[in-house]
Amino acid sequence: MSSGDLRPLLVTHSGKFHCDEVFAYAVLKLALGLKAAGEDHRLLRTRDAKLIETGDIVWDVGTVFDPALSRFDHHQRGAPTRPDGTPYSAAGLIWQVYGAQAISALLGPDAVAGMAAAIAGELDESVLRRIDELDNGVSLRGPLQDDGLGLGRLIGDFNPTWDNPTARGPQSGDAEFLEAADFASGVLRRRVDALRARHFADGLVLAAHAAGEDPRILVLAQGMPWKNTVFSRNLPVIYCVSQASNGNWMIDTMPPEKDSFAQRVPLPAAWAGLERDALAATSGVPDAVFVHVRRFVGAAKSRDGALAMAQRALEIGEAEAEATDKAPDAG
């Protein structure tokens, strides 16, 4: 630290910034409980070796990786890699030391024991590994693709354009870097909250399934993430019944595998695209509201109505499957 100023000095490189050093800064601020640069800490973006040496924490510059010295560069020979050989970015290196701490800060003191570590591990694989790949131009999981809406592109867009007056000078991009870091922090906060909610839902889904009358029909008091729990626990769920925010009770179908748009058992073909009176007459459920033409979701006005639709759909599905099994082979 420079003489007379006890605020920690955080250092990264100057010039055009990228997702890895921006995301790393957002993680550091959360983990260390820092607020704004210039208030409780100092941020220096530079490539001056002498200034870099004065930093309390240095990342993405300095050609040194040594967590004990709070140095997190990945450009030098011998820089660390993941077990599968994927090179780390500065964000990936920072995450290994500060990720769980940052998540603990977001979750707060009432978090379930072990949740911060679990979420940190998930984000390391789903987000940080991707940042590592994009920053290094290396992917062992297939071609690198950018649809223009990825985190790296969105953060890169914060850089001043070439014809912007702020694109020149020693402080070029400093203000935009802070804006990008705020954006990255918001993304991280929302992703962590989504994962927290999913982990919380796991217990509720398991309890609801255990209490259900038919293991093929999962009944939840309200909508929540449930498919990951069904997959991870290999539950025999075919339909999920839950109340939507508009008061209707939904019947959602279970896909045969993750990320599939198919269904283990679609809702009956005779119900597809029908609404209200027409659907009530065909399904035999008086308060039936609709069934999507693709047969992956439907609704009724009441819990009992939605449950009746799910039970009737199972009966129809079983009858159709039995008829198919008994049908003679074509030809």
C-alpha cells in the first residue's frame, strides 16, 4: 500500500477490459464486503510494473500466480489449469479463493449449512469455467460459440467505442469498468438467488412427493423448480400439479431427459388446443381451462380439477400404451 492510505489497493490491467477481470472484481467486492472504489478501497487499472507491485490484490496482470501473495495472473508460462487441462482465467483463479465467501455474503447469515459451497461448485462449472474458456479461447467441451447475448459479449459492450473521447488517455475505460462490474455483480446476485431458491425447493419437492397418493403425480402448493429434483432422485413423476400466480392450477408434463421438449407421457391428443367448455366436455373435468396444442401443459381452475385432469391423462396414456403393445406389427 502507498504510504498514508490504509485502504486496500486492488490492481488489474488498464485498457480494454474483458469479462474475466470485471467478474473477478465483482466477486472480490462481495467477498471482502467492499462498497465503492475510492471509499473503502482503491482500484488501480495499470500496466506499470512498479505500481502493480504495490497492490494488495492483483489479478489478470503481473505475470504471477500466488494466492498466498494475492496474485492472480494467468498469462505467464506455467499458469494453473483445471484438472481437465482447461486454463484458468483471472476470474476462475479468484473464484477458487473467494467464490464461496462471495456467495456466503449474498446468502446472509441464515443460509442453510453447506449451501454456499454447493452453489459455488455449481457456478464454477456453469459460469466460471465458461469465462475461463472464452478468455483463453480454449474449450475441451466443443466449439466456442457466441450468440451475441453471452455474458462476455454483454460486458465487453461496456468498453468505450474507438471514437469516444473517453477511449483515450491513462484513465480510458475506468468509469465504464465500474459500470460493467456493477452489471456483473447484478448477474451474479440473481444467479445465486435462483440457485438458492432451487436448493430450497428440492426439500419441498421431495416432501410433497413422499406425501402424494400417486408417485406419478407430484402435487405442489405453488409453482417452484421441480424437474431437477425428479431427475436427480430418479422419481417416477409423469405430471406435476401446482398453483400458478393467476390462481389457476397447472398440469406440467415431465420430459424424458434434461433439456428435452418431449414428454414422458403427453397430455391426451383429444385435449390438444381445447379451452374451457370444449375441454370440459372432452376431458370430463368441469373447470378445465386449457391444454396447449403441443400437449406439454394444461390448467384447471381448482386443485381438484387439475388433479382430475392429471389422473384422467394417466388412464388415457396407459390405455393407449396397452393398445399399442397389443397391436400387430405393420406388414
